[in-house]
Amino acid sequence: MKNFYKTRLWPDEKWRWIIPILLIALFLLTLIWLPWQAQRMEANERQEQLIADTLWVEQAIQFQIDRNDEMLRQIGADIMNMQLSPSTVLERFRNLLKNNHEIARLVWFDQQDLVVTSTSELAIHSKDAQIPHYIESGSIELDNKTRCFAPQAPKPGQRAAYPISCQIPLIKGNQHFGSIVITYQASGILEELVPWWFAQDNQISLIDSDDRVVATRASGGIGKNVYTHNRNLELPGITLTLRTNSNKREPTFLSNLLVLLVVLLSLGLIWSLLALWRDINRRLAAEGALRQQVTFRTAMENSLITGLRARDMQGRMTYVNPAFCKMVGYPAEQIIGRLPPMPYWAPEAIEEYQRRFTQLLAGSVPQDGFETIYQHASGERIPVLIYESPLIDETGRQTGWMSSILDISELKRAQDLTRQQEEKLHASARLATMGEIASMLAHELNQPLAAISSYTTGAINLLNAGTTDQGLLLTALDKVNAQAQRAGQIIRSVYEFVKKRAPSREPLDINELIQNTLPLIELQALSTHIQLQWMPLPGLPKVLADQVLIEQVLLNLTRNAIEAMQQTPPEQRFLRIQVSLDAEGQGLAVEVADRGHGIAPTVAERLFSPFFSTKSSGMGMGLNICRTAIEFHGGTLNHRPNPAGGSIFRFVLPLLPPDHESGQDAASSHP
């Protein structure tokens, strides 16, 4: 029974193993056959490509030679019909040579086969210049056909050269006018008419009827004799062979390709399974990390006090955080998805929003942020500081903009409080300054008052004397009027300087401002016999500044300069005030120069610090107040040594913007 079952089962087991073996054998044979077949197909394809390229090159050479023949026949027709001069023909020959570098020489022969003109100087000056000896003139028939002639074999020891000359007879009717001979160099034909890309991949040779290589071009190296092709180059009268020999080697066949393919397929299958398992684990880990990051980012954004918003390239709102919603008083569902105008835009700033939105769409994003105002849902105005940044996706393409919005209401209130304190400090400094000049003011007013008293007394004496000389009376009254105006100007200058009022920036002529301040400066310099040098610069543009603050700065700087020259010899006490444009042309510079003791380096480091003073009676706030006032206007204040001795204090004020309207207060305008 066992033998029976063995006998019955053996054929099934045999066929069950034979079929997989046959399939595997078929697979292995296929793996072996495919590379061999691919090798054959590649070799055939290379050979066919070489044949096609050789045919194209042969046709290109033939076309150019035929084209040259046609152009020379046109010149010959013009010679016969228009009686062209030799110089004209030579000029046309040279133009032809310039555009066709494969031509070596062009010669025009007359009826007696003598040279009329030639592009070769040797042919013109030769004694027996005639048609080359290998062209038999007696064999020329009046059939108007072009004939080409190959050269004779070179003599022993002579360098091989293979010029090909083609004779074009000039025949009109039955009359012979001579001929034109065009000469090619075989090497020139290959160099000029064979494309560079073809010469890089193939060795090209010209072979004459005696199987002699007359010219070769091998830009890419010697041919490998694997892929070759010969093509006849038919010229009238001679036949050359164009032989191409490819630089490409025969496709190689790997002997162990089968084993390599099986191993690679096996490894590829195992690697695919491992990569799939690893990719699944990575995806799961990435999804978990993403959920964690989303949770973390949501918690972080909910805890921020900075408002965040995102917009697409059309300006549509795509995201806002809770801080932004709280800032403007609108829930996210009322803002996300909306296009401008937005509900939190203040009506008085609509034009500014539209302008900035247009600039944003054009790609002009402020790098340092900008200030504006928003309107809360309750109607309250909120000053905000906005920073814009482009949103870039993973491909590097911009998809929108992200904005960070800061509520700067508290900052504005702090700035207002600081400004008020500075104003009080400025007022105190002005009063302190007036305290120092009050005594000198009384002395200065005594002079115009005494003059007024003298002139009025003289006028009364004239009237009492009964004189009728009106000229004397008018002269006395004019002098009284001038002295009264002088006294009034001094009093008004002091009043304008001392009175307390809010800062007001307006267009000012700096020359006029300094000129109005000069009486007070002269008053301070009077007691110390200091010579004041005022150097105005006419035609300067205006600045946007507070007149009283700039006057206070001038008085503080000139007072310090006067005090610095207390120990200077009287003949060297010069106080110079000079106005100029700064180097960049963006502001006006005012310099106050003295000839005093100068500033020591250790003092210069703390010169503008609050409560620092080198004077026993000073509070140490003068220069600090000056710098604060100048920086309030957007300018700078600094100092440097005076080359003539002493110090030079220089402050720069920005020029008035061209589009600024007269009388507008820049301090109240929104950024």
C-alpha cells in the first residue's frame, strides 16, 4: 500500500517542483537575454544614428559647395552683363571669403586664361600666372558646366596638401569670357562645414579615389573603429569619400549581471519592507508630535498678550489669536475669512489703512514696524504697533503675511507723562536762566531808557525855546522811537522765552530764529567783553521745530561757552555761531564754538548725564535738557574740540518734509 501511494504521489510532486523551476529558469533567461538584447539594440541605434548624421553632414557639405557655385555664377553673370571692373569683382570675392571660410582662394581668368584678379597675392604677382597646370584649358567645352580637379600626388619630402579647385566657365551664348576658379582645402572643408558637435563624437576623414586620406578632423580623439560609415561626396569631376569613425566604444556586458540583479532584487525587497515598517513608525511618531505641538502652540498663543493675525495674498484674514480678538473686541468668527475693510478700522484712518494694504500687496513690508490706531468694538481708539512678516510654505513660495500687534496705550500714556515732566523741567531751566540774566537785563534797559530821557528832554527844551525847526524835533523823536523799540524787543524776547506753554512744532527759518535770540545772547556776553561772531547762511530750507525749545538750547550752549572763556585772554574771547547743511543734506547743523578751556576726556564721557556738572553752583541738567530737546525734534547733539582751542557744540535738526502743510503740528500726526 505504501508503495502504491508513493507511486501515485510521485508524479504530482514532480510537476509541482518542475513548474517553479521552469518559471525561475525562464526568469533567469529573461534577465540574461534582456541585457544582451539591450546591448544589440544600443549598438544598432548608435550605428543608425551615425549613418543618419553622416548623411546629414554630407548633404550640408554638398549644399554649401553648390551654394558657393551658385553665388560665383551670379558674379560671373554680372561680369559678362555689367562689365564689372577687376576691383569690384575683387571686393565681391573678399566678401564671399569673409562669410565662407571653407574657400581658400578665388581667381578670375580672362579668355587667354590669364589672371585678371585674385584673392591671393601670389597668383597676381606670378610671372606665368595662369590656370593651374592640373586644369587643362584646352579641354574646356562651351557647356557652362562646373568642373572640379584633384591635385597631383605630392612629391617626396613635400608636405601633403590637398587643394580642390573648381572651374566655373563664363560663357554667354557662344562667346567665352574666361572663367572663375574657386579653390578649397580639403582640411578647410572638414573644419568649417562639419558641425562641432559631430566632430566631438567622431573622427571625420576625406579619402580620394586612390584610398588615400587627404584630410582628417578628430576633435574628440581617434575613432574606435566600432561604428564607422562611408559616404561618397560627389563633386563635378571628382569623387571623394567621407568616412566617419565614432569615438564611442561597444556597449559592455557585465558577466555577473544575473547574480547582481538577483541580489539587488532580493535586497530591494527586504529594504522595501524595512522602509515601509520604518515609515509607518515615523508617521505615527510624527502625528503624535504634531498633536503635541498643536496643543503646545495653542496654549502658548492663548497665553500671549501680543495679538497675532495671518492673511493670505489677497488680504483675507485666515487666523487670529485670542489676544487679538480681545484687543479689537470682535470674536474670531466675525473676522476670519473677511476681506478689507475690517470692522476694527478707525474711520479717520481708512486712507492710511488702504495705503498700507496696497503697499503690502505690492510686497513693500516695513522692517521696523509702524504705528497706527484701531477701533475697539466699543468705539474706543487703541494705538497699536504692527510688525509684518511674509508667510513662506515648504516650497519657498509666499502664501501670505503674519502680523504681530502690540497695544501701546500704556506706552503712549507713559510717554505723555514723560513729556509733561520734561516740559516742567524745561520751564524750570528757563526760569533759572532768566534769573542769571535778570541783573544784566536791568543794566541793558537802562541804556535805552536813559537815551529816551535825554532825547525827550532835548525836544522839550527846543519847544520851550520856541524853535520851529521840525527836522531837529523829528530826529529826536525818531531816536526816542528806536530806543523804545530796542527796549521792547529785549522785554519781548525774555517774555517769549519764559512763558509756559505746550510744545508746538512749526516751520521755522533757523537764521531768523537765531537773529531774534541774539539780543539775549549779547546781553549774556556783555559783561565779559566777549566778541560775538554770527555767521548766517542765506537761502537755507526751513526746519520743523519748537521755537522756544531751540532758543533755550542756544541760550544754554552760549551761556556755557561764555562761562568757559572766563580765564581766556580778552583779545581771544570769540563766540562763534554758524549755520550750515549737514554732510548728508538731510538736516541743518548749528555750531556754537568757544575759545575756552575745553573739555577733558574724563569729563566728556559723562557730559550729557543728568545731575553731572563741573560748576559748583550748577545742577548738572543744562546739557541733558539740551540733548533731550534736540532728540525730541529727531535731531542729534554732540561736541568736539575746537582746533583753535576750546570746544564746538553742534546740533542737527531734520529739514522740513516737502509735503508738510504749513501750520500742521507734526507731534499730533499718526505714524
